[in-house]
Amino acid sequence: MAEQTRTLWALVPVAVAVSVLGIGGWALSRKNPDELPTTLAQKPAPELALTPLRGDEPPPTRADLLAPGVKIVNFWASWCAPCRIEHPALMELSKTVPIIGVNYKDDPANARGFLAELGDPFAKLGADATGRTGINWGLYGVPETFVIDAEGRVLLRHPGPITEGVLRERILPALAPR
């Protein structure tokens, strides 16, 4: 019995080493090992429970996620410096694909001022004042962008600002017809 116990304890460091190497290999095999994967990939996008941000215009809903064609959902805020950086890319994207804007935990007047200053790329726009919708979408922070297919499934999640490289390497390929 004592011999079996010693043998089992001798295997513990080997098991730990194999586990660490396996996890490390998995992390390094990802395109961006620093990016946390989304649990929403290829699943239906969560509901959009938002309040109006453009006067009487109704905020986006689940029906907008199911509209024909691919679309983008972008979480942003006026207090977010990276949101300002990505804004020109959103303005350009809005010429070819509908973008649903979700203003996240922001003062409505500041959000409207941000759009008045930089332009409004959003086909539909709503506010997530409490952050509940962001939680349901698994948001880590803003900006965060999701590409949604015609069936309302999440094709891609991109945390952080959309730069030229991100646009070319991630967003545009996800928008391509399948």
C-alpha cells in the first residue's frame, strides 16, 4: 500500500507539467493569445434591452439582429479614448454594412455630443445605461465589436478599437459572404 502511494505521488509533478504544457500550447496556438475567447461564437446574439438615444427613435431590438445580411454591433462610450480612435473606421464601415451602436454606461448628452462632433455611423442606436446588456453580451470593456450574421448569430467578437489592421485581418473577412 505504501509503495502504491509513493508511486502515485511521484506521478503528480508529471501530471501538473503535462497540464501546464497543454494549456500553454493551446494559448500559443490562438491568433491572439492575450484575447479572451467569447462564449457567444456561432450562437444567437443576446437580446438588446436598450433605451432610446436619438430622441423618439426606437432603440435597436432583436428584430434588427435578424435583419437580412451581415451587420455589426459596436459597444462604445463618449468617455472611451479608444472609441475615439476607432471612430473613423466605423464611419468608413457604415458605408457598406449596417452598424448597430450600443452606447455603454454613458451620459446621453455626452454621447450625442460625441456623435455630433465625430459623425454618426450607426444605422440603429440605443443606450445601455445600466450595463446589463453589456453583461449579457459578455462585454469586457469598450470598444467591443461583434459581427452578426443574418440569422442573428455571432460570427466574430473583437475587443478593443478597430484599427486598419483589425479591419483588414478580422472584420472584413468576417463580413465576406459564406
